[in-house]
Amino acid sequence: MDFYLRVCAQKPSEIVELQNDFYGEGIAAKCYQQVSLFLKTPTHLSLSFSTNIHTYTHQLCINKLNSIADNLGRNANSKPQRGTLVILGLGAGYHINKLMSEIRYTDVIVIEPDEKHYAMACQHINFASLKAECQRRGGSLTLLNVETYQQFLSQMKQLVKKQGVHLLADISVYRHYSTPVMDRVFSEFKQWRNSFASMWGYLEDELLGLKHTCENYQHTRVGAHENIFSEFSSFPVLIVGNGPSLDKDIQHIKTQQDRALIVSCGTSLSTLMKTGVTPDFHIEMERTSVNFEIKEDELCDPRIKDVVLIALSTIYPKLMLQFDQRIIFAKGNDLGAELASLSGQGSKPLYHCNPTVTNMAVAAFLRMGFTNIVLLGCDYGYIDQHKHHSQLSSYYDPNNALSNVSFDNEMAVKGNFRPHVFTSRLFNEARSAQERLLAQYPFTEVKNASDGAFIEGTLPLKFTELSFNNSDKSALLSTVREYAGKHTGSKLDSGAHFSYAIQLLNSLKQEVDKADSVTDVISILNAFIESLRDEKDALIYELLLSGSIKYIVGTIASHINHLPLSSWTDYDVQMRKELQSMLDALMNKLSYE
């Protein structure tokens, strides 16, 4: 309301002066000319989910929907039938109507922090008519007066959460004028779009994590472990990822292993052990059995009998039991952790601990009270896409399944020791997660010695420039091992939540059956996801159901955006059949838990 009042308080003479300074003569013509330049090479991203061999319920549905769309003439490179338009800068506003006349944008999001520009736009365009047109097309008009990039991310995230992930299916960014914030929104377009389209989860993954959590609870203590080693807070901790820059530092690690705690993360265990370095701690957070199988030789090596495992309760139980000494955390935003909390067996969960093991490592060591942390091989990017991990790692062993993994130069980001490095969606999300975590520890200085992506909140320093005291770590490790060697088991009850989740899905199935159109189906699915947040024990139902549904919303939106309007009815009929089958399959999986 304060912002609205400031807009209304603008003096007409000042607006005329701004307008003359900003445009000069021929305001509308200049706006239209800029639109013409934009349309030659639009800044636009389309989201689609490819057909693959995974048998997850949502993926099987995606595969069938892709086939239906292709048979009906989907053209992924066509001008979208629907889309989201992010406007960076209002000015006189003529560009908005012009863009909407050229492309059938349904949702318009205006980013404008300056009340004078809102006042100027009010003299040239009708916001009420613009809003009505968006609604007529089945979308909405949103005005955001953000002043920082972080505000933009926060408000966009909430908007996608409230309105639905269909906003991401086809999205354009149009920059009318430059400010530092708008320039960053523009330049990091792919990064924030990818971030909002990631980490959705899905039913089978949550059920697997819950199964492992229930089993692991029987054999170990799952706790918060907050500041348990704060008496050793200043002791250096080397968190070793398996990035390509590890190769230049690995020999120096050997010279420092008596002066610092060595922490291997996932596959870096193999790399370290090949060079004769046995870590003091090992980090794991992946839940599938494959994660154990690809590292089984190292995990069963007698040299690691005294290594302390730090992991999430969701990990594969056989992997956890390889370690006699272990410190296990509950994972934030996890089904098992939430059920444990409701049953009175919960503990403060660990947040910002994914998507990679190095995220888990930093989150865990900060939680346990360590403040002198050095990142090595935590690159979150690469200079050469063919050299995406340490050359000593299993990624380059032709007999290891990891050798089949490939990486693309999806985007460029600021480098830690160089202007930029290339990165993938996963690595970039990992970097962003580290930044969100470190923002919660403003008085802790994490040193980043990795020659990869720059991580805001860290201090870039070459590893060879660091010096560590000749401190004896035996007393520290003795304390840690005594703590990590105590195990108390308990039984975790998953409760009656699954039967209610089945009821929710059954109600959704009936709503879908009554939908008037394909766009109505999207609205119903979005409303279902939103309604889960109003349920008692809301997070449980969000974790169980929302991810799988989001993938289908994104898929349907992507398909109709690139199908001829004449094919929408046929697509709708066939799509509903597959969607209903998917909902039946989800209910079936829940009934067996």
C-alpha cells in the first residue's frame, strides 16, 4: 500500500520531465522498435521432460504424454500458444501490449522498483485492461516492485509456488531498460529458471527414503548433533569434493593430513585412497543401492574401519552399517524426518544438505560446531566439459558405471579464480544451496580453494597459501569416535497418513474427470498442489504427492504450448486417460506401504 501511495503522489510535471529525459519524442514508436528487435532473437526458454527408461510413475506418464503430443504434431520450436512474459522495466508500457499482440502470452510479470515509472505507465496504458486480457487468456498479471536480486528470487519463487509450475513451461524475459538488479535477472535467467524447475521430488523417492529411515532408526541414533564438537571449532576441516581441481591439490593434502581433518565426500573417497590418503570422515547422502554398489570396494576396504560416517537417515542401510562409527542426521523437508517429528522421535533436521554430498558436508560440519572450513575440489563446474571430475575418480574408470555419465556446458557462471567456468543444472543448484546455507552463518569464514565456480559467502584462497598449526588431532578424533560409536535403536511408525493421501488422490481423480478443458486440468492440478498446504500435517502430503504432480503440470503445459489449437481437444481426451492411470498407480503404490 505504501508503494501504491507513492505512485499516486508523483507530480505530473516530474513525470513529464522523466518521460522527456527517458524517451524524447515518439515514445510509442521507440517501444515498438525495441519489441521488433526482441522478436528477432527472443530471450526465451522452453521446459520439457524427455522420454526415458526410468519406471517411476510420473515418468511413465510423461513418456506416454510425449508420444501423444508428438503424434498430434507437437513442434517444440514453434511460437508458443501460451507463455509467461517477464518484463524488466515499465517505462511508458507500450511494449507490453505490443508483445502480447505478437505472442499469446497468458501470464505477465512486471519487475519495476521505481514508482515514477509506474506513474508514467499509468499515463499510457490501462492496467485494468491488461489484467483483464491476461485473465481472458487464462493467466494473470503480477506487478513486483523488487529492489534486490534476492527479493526477485524470493518473490518469483512464491509466485511459482502459488500459481503453478506451468509458468516455467515457456517463459520470456524482456528488458526494457537497465539497472544492476534487472541486468542480473536478465543475465542469470537460465540459472533462476532452472532452479525453480528443480528439486521437486517424486513419490517413489520419498517412499524409498522413508523405508531406509525406518530401517536405519533401528540401528542408530538420528539426532540434531548441534555444536557437539564446538570445543574444537577452530580446528581446520578440509572438505574434499571430487571436482577436477582436486588433482592439483591432492599431493598437498597428503602433507597436511596430520594437521587438518580430512573429509571425503561420496566418490572422492576412491580418489583420496588411490593416493594413499585415508579420510577421517566420510559423507554420504544418496539413498539408492547403486550409490553403495559403485563404491563397494572402497566402502569395504579395511583401511576405513576407523573412518566416521556422516550421513542422512535416508541412505541405503547396508552402506550405513559398513561403518561402526557414524553420525546420522535427519534431512530437512523429508518424509521420514517429518513422520519422526510427529511421532515424538524427531530432531532438528539438516537443511541445505543437498543436492550433492559436498552440500551435506558443509551443512553437517557447521551444525556440529566447526568454523574453520576449507573447500577442495568443490568445483560445481568445469573448464572443460570432458574433465568434469578428478582424473583419478571412478568417472574415468571404464569398468565403473559412472564412466557413462556425461556433462554439458549448460551455462557459464563466475569462476573462483577465473572469469567464468561452465556448469550444469545440478552443479549450479548445489552452488546456490551452499550460498543459502552460508548466508545463515555470516560470522563463519569458509575458504574456497577450488578452481571452479565462485561461491558467494566464501573467501577464495589457493590451498598452498593456507597454513595450519601443528595441532595434534588425536584428542579430537578420540572424542568424535567415542560419540559416533554409541548407537541406540528405535522403531519409527509411518502412521495412517498414506490412507488419507489415497483419499486425496481419489478426489483429484474425480475433479480431473469433470474438467471442462485441458487448461482446466492444469488449473485443477495446480489447485490440488496448493490445497495440500492447507492440510493438517501439510508437509507430509506435499512431500508425498506434489512432486509427481508438478512434473505432469509442466509436461501438459509444455505440450499444449507447442501443439496446434486444433489438436488440443484430441490431446485432452488422450491425456486424461493417461493421467487417470497415473493417479491410480500412485494410489496403488501408497496402498502397499
